[in-house]
Amino acid sequence: MNTIAEISEQPSMPTMGPSPEAIRQARIDNPKMREREIASQLGISEAQFVAAWCGITTTRIEPRVNEILSSLEALGEVMALTRNESAVHEKIGVYDKVRTSERGAIVLGEDIDLRIFHKAWLHGFCVEKPDGESIKRSLQFFNEAGVAVHKVHLRPASDVDAFDRLVASLKSDDQSQSITIVPPETEVIAAPVLSTADIADLRERWAAMTDVHQFMGILRKFSLTRHQAVTAIDDAFAWRIEADSLVAMLNLAVSEEIPIMCFISSPGCVQIHSGPIHDIKTMGPWINILDPKFHMHLRLDHIHELWAVRKPTKDGHVTSMEAYDRNHQLIIQFFGKRHEGEVERDDWRLVMESLPKVRQPAPA
């Protein structure tokens, strides 16, 4: 029996990894290990792991995003899952109020709220795994690097016949058990050097925002990442807060009954929860929200910097909490719940402005 380390060291193409047979054997040899962990130890993507089961428990499907999204409402209640390396967002509900376009789509249902970017949805699979006397069914989508973009998991009340019809309509002619991926770029983009005039221009444009969505245009204007922007602007608009502020905020949201918005993004999807939260539990490095229709799982030890960010709108400024990892990638965002045209909640603003700031070192 090969160990996972031995399997991963077998000669193979750089983007192909171990053989499908070796991948499946690793699953058999490690029945209690999470599949993402097996894939990581094998040095392959999650999509490569899933593809290895084609013809067994997996069916490759065409990722025709608009057609898929428009068909999901027929499945009834399901669980939508979007994650990154540090955070997981799970919402139970129905895919209703779907609006599609050529490049993207949005889902504005009562429970499931998504912003979708088609370009990243390159590989699709139907997964049907035995689980005792039942079968766990899901649709899973991945980007060119084999990173999960979005997943749809059926629930006990889901319409299995509608699911089967959707899968049959999407079934790909290619049912091979291997998948070629394009490794993600690992180069870190250095922050551009902003002149005094640039910083003044940045601040002027930031202060003139009338909608939070204008922020992306500001980033493009100055070729900045989100993290580079918050570090470049003065503390009238962004300030670092202490690492334990996130847990404190969640506990206050529960105790003070402050409804929040929680955003977690994958390479091709943003998933949003809007509403109250109730059940907070810490398990090892994870902080979890375990409510009936909303689960969040967040690795606190992955958070390198925590920021409070203030953006002007036509309805007054709104304040967010943003967590970044060591590579300055955004992990998760929180806002107080609000709708466009509404002012920010006073209780949310009070919480954010009361959280302890990171003390800056005194000048030498």
C-alpha cells in the first residue's frame, strides 16, 4: 500500500499529478481524511481529485452557468457553498430571483444571495456519493487551477428528479478521469509608488464616492489591490483594528441583536448572508456560525491583518470589517445589514468605531 507521500512523488506531468487509480486508492487508504486534505497532500487540485471518480460517483457536466442557475430553482431547497482557503460560507434556501448576463449573474433570493463571474466556471461535475443508506448529491464547479468556485448540495427536501434531469441535460461527452489544470500565478504584485499628488487624488476620489461599487473603479484607476488601497488611505477612511475584534464583533452582533452582512468569495463567486446571527462556536482555530440556514467557518489563525474601512455613499458612509491573510488577500468582509437607499445602522457603526485600534509605533 502506497502512502500519500509516495503516491504524490510518482513521476507525472506537472499539471496532471498522480493517476486516477492512485488518487482513488489514497481515498480508500485514508477513509477519515477530508478530501481537500487528501488532494493537498497528493499535490493536486480538488478538481483533479473529483475528476478521478468520473464513471464511478462523478459525472462531468458542461459548466453552462446561466442555464444551470436558471434551472436550480426547480430543485427546491438546497445548500449553496462558496469558500476560499480560510473561510467557508453555507446557505440553505432556494435559487430564486436569478438574473443572468453574458459575463456574470446574480442570485437575489430570500436566503441565497450570490454574485457570479462566468469566466472562472471552467469545470463542472455532478457528484453522487453513497452515505449509509442514502446518497449525497451535489453540483461542483472549479476554475482553471482546479480551485472550487461554487457548490450546490442537495438537501432531504430537494427534488431529485429535477436534479437528474438537469444533470442529464448538461452531461459532457468527455467523461475522462483526468483533468489538465493551469497552476495559479504565485507572483506577488508590488504596490505602485504613489506620489503625494496621487495620494491626494486617491483621497479625493474616495471621499467623492456615492456608491460602494465605485470603489473598484478607484482601484483600477491607481492599479491598486484592495489591501494596498486601505493601507494607502488615511485613517479617516481605513484603520487597522486588533485581531480579537472579529470575535468581539460577532459576539456583540448576537448579544445586541445586530443583523449583519457576511461576504465570502471564491475565484468566481461572492456569497452573502444578510440577517441576524445566533449560534457562535469556537472549535480549535475555527470560529463558526451555526445557525439553521447559515453556517460560516473561519480560520482565525489565517488572519494577518484586520481593518475597519469607511466608504461614502449617497446615504452616508458605510463601515466594513475586512480580514486579510499573510499574502494580503481578502478572506472575509462584514457590514451591518442595510439595503441601498438606507443609512447605516447606528448600532453597527457604534460597534465598529468602538473596536480597539492597532497602536502605531511611536516615531523614533
